Amino acid sequence: MDQKIIPRVLAIYLPQFHETEDNNAWWGRGFTDWETVKTAEAYFPGHNQPRMPLNQYYYDLSQKRVMERQAELAADYGIGGFCFYHYYFKDGKKELELPAENLLKWKDIRMPFCFNWANESWIRSWSRFTGNVWAEKYEKKTEGVVDIANGMLAEQDYGDEGDWIMHFEYLLPFFRDDRYIKKDGRPIFVFYSPNDIKPLDEMTECWRRLAREAGLDGLYLIGSKLNAPTPYLDAALIYEPRNSINKLNSIGKVQIKNGVRCFSYDDIWDRINETEPVYGCKTYFCGVSGYDDTPRRGTSGECLVEASPAIFERQLETLMQKSIDEGNEFLFVNAWNEWGEGMYLEPDMIDGYKYLGAVKNALKVSYSWEKAGEKEKAQETVKAEISALSDNVQKFKSLFELIDKWLFLEQENKVNFRRYFQNKSIHSVAVYGMAALGKHVLFQLRKEGIAPLFGIDRYVGQFGNDFKIYRPEEEFPEVDAVIITAYDTGTIHRQLKERCQGTIIALETMIDEMARW
């Protein structure tokens, strides 16, 4: 029987629970994320809020004994290490760095760890900037009291080679620590949003060179939110639960409870276990202990409902086996202690140590599994990959052909949305799908002096406040016509037909009709 690789469980770790000068300035003296946890509210029947750690253990991460206890607890239940959020901003500004820096000094704490660079700006919810709004509900109490850079709390900017060298030099003592988690001797480092880093190629090349010059075997760089392989990173990480929440959003599997967007915990896990690796790229998976960000967002938040340790254990076993089949050395779990978002393995007053016990049990099951049927599993994986690749080829082929038709019509001055609408007696329109094609349609409409009433897309807010975008499952106003720019027009047409009285038109149909003029 072949030797199996049992993945090492890495729990994502929030170094928030200690007092900082910036938190004091932004939110009030003594503020930590425990404040959002303690003041959380239940917004609908059965809503598990506020959450409370077992024995009301609201710890302070600046204390050595706290981190010792966490290390001991993790080791007892099979957690193979912590993946610390790393907050490093423009000009080397750092946030919440104290726990990791203390751990570097406290060599006797056997806590394996690595870093996950959360490379986003920190902003207030009312800010004109984009970035991470992590205390939306709490900040409403202090809005206007402290106005910092018009809402920019900590700006993310990647600078030039000098900045990259300074960042690497800060990281190097951690990389050299014998507790730092490595793959084949290379320190692993996660980029939370690599697609946002424009100089990613130059930065990673610089870091790899510096690592070799420092005597390391190199770096093992992992990027989350990747749709395709990149030569600058070694592997991908499918970040959960956001990836699966987006999938359920796209098919309307969401319940609105007093404004809170609720998703079934089991449904989320089903999507996690159905998700294929990034094609052509080593891919690590991520389980989730729970999710509820209403302590930070209020009724504008999202929540996984009907969660239980039993579901977590059963689904984690499946994800373990999936990771084994892929030969993955690591399996991430979100999170160890994200209490403000309802993601934690640490014991609480309701479930005690059951989520930690579930991890330990899932590992035991993994060690006992046989590798029977490996050939059949491999064949099924290849079939699934071929099918997914075929779907993508068809999608991009269709998109290319549509753009090709549009460009030819442009050359012949036949693109005329106003004339099309006049011929159909259409006076008000909306646009479904606000990705690349949707943006071009919006531009063309405005160019012709036509003001679409709104857009429909699962992602909202990217067009500013002057253009309303509804999610597909939300109620939206009646219009004479909805233009579909998304790929799966048949499915979308059927969904819209049940909720919309107006005409539903595929963009491709419009382009074909203009071509016949």
C-alpha cells in the first residue's frame, strides 16, 4: 500500500486581542475585538449571539501564558500550526504585530506558525476608499469623533524595491525561526489578495533572491483568490467561506433574516468539498468552523446557520480525504480565534471543546483510511478536469465571438442601442452581469444618452453610488427590458422570467439583430 500524506491542519489566527495605540485612537481606549464580541446582538430567532468563550476567557494576547495555553491546546487536538494574519502597510507601517513579535522572543513556546499577509487597506465604512472594513457596526458609535485621512485608517501600497527589501528584512527573523512552517525547507508565506499586487512578479523575484542570499532554501509562496496559475507563486489557496458564499449567492441559495444574509452551514461545506483545484496549479483547501460577521456589520452582515460540531467533523473528514488524494501537505481551517466573525475552534460556552475534538477525530479517521479505488478516483478527477476545461473553453470562445461581432459592427457604425430600443418600444432598461461585457454595455448606453435604471450582479458597489446594483436574488424594480451580458443566458433567462414582466434580451441577440440592419 502506498504511503499516504496526511495533511497538516493549519488554523488561521487573528492577532487582534490586545490593546494598541491605533485601536485606542480609532475606536476608544482599551478596544480590542472582544468589544464587538461582547456587544453582539441576536437579530433573528435562533441566532447564536452573543458568542462567549468558555469560562468567559477574554484573554489578552500580550500575555505569555495566553499564548502558551493556545499552543498546548492546539497540540492536544492535532492542530499542526497557526497561520497568523500579517498586517503590513505603506512605508512599513504595521498593525497587530505584537503577538508574533513576542512569539519570536518566547522560544520556549512550541507554537508552529507562518504568515498570511492580509494586503488590504483598512478603511471606515463611510470612506470613499476601498479596502477592509472590519468594525463597521462598532464604528458608527464613533463616526465623526476621529476623522483619520477621510476614512483611511491604514493605507496599503507596495512601493518599490527598497520597500520590498525592508519588508523582507522584517520577515527574515521569523523565516529563520525553527518553528516557522516550511515546505521542503522553504518558509511558506500566503498572499491574501495577490491579484491586488501590481508588482507581484518583481516583488516575489526580489524576495526569492534575498531568501537565497540569506541562506534559506528559498520561499514557498501561496496565493489565495487565484483563478489561474501564475509563475510568480508556488501554489493556490481556496479561501473560505467567501469562495462558497459567492457560489451560493450566484444561485440564490440565501435567506434574508431581518436584513442578515444567511446561508446553510451544510450547503457551504458541500460547496467547499465540491470545489475543484485551480487548473494547472497546486491547490490547498480551506475548511471553515463557522461564520457570522454581524458582531462587526450588524444587520448588513452575513451568517452561516444550523452549524454544528457534527457537521464540521463529517465534512472535514471529506476535505481531509480530498487533500490526501491531491497529495497536499497542508489543510487550512478558518479560523482559530476569529470571534468577531463567528469563526473559531477555541472552546465556547455552548459547544465547549467539540470543534477541536472534531479536528482530532477527523485526523484519526484520515490515518485509518485505505487507498482502495485510487485508480478509479484518479480517472474521475481527470474526467472532471477535462469537463471543467471544456466548459471554460466554450465560455471564452463565446465571449470572443461576441466581441468580434461587436467590433465589426462598430467599424460599420451599426451599434445603435437607441434605435434597437425604439424598434422594440423599450423605454427603460437594466443590465444583468456587470463584468467586462456589462461594463461595455453600460458605457455604450451612456454614450448614446441612455440611462439604464440599475444593474444586477452578485457583486455590488463597484460602480459607485450613482448606479444601483441589485443581487440576483433581491427584489428589483420593473423595467421594459433586461439585457443579459453573462454567459449562461438560458439559465438566467428562466430565473428572470419568473420575477420580471419585461422583455429579457441576450446581448448576443441584440448584436445579431443590429448586424442585419
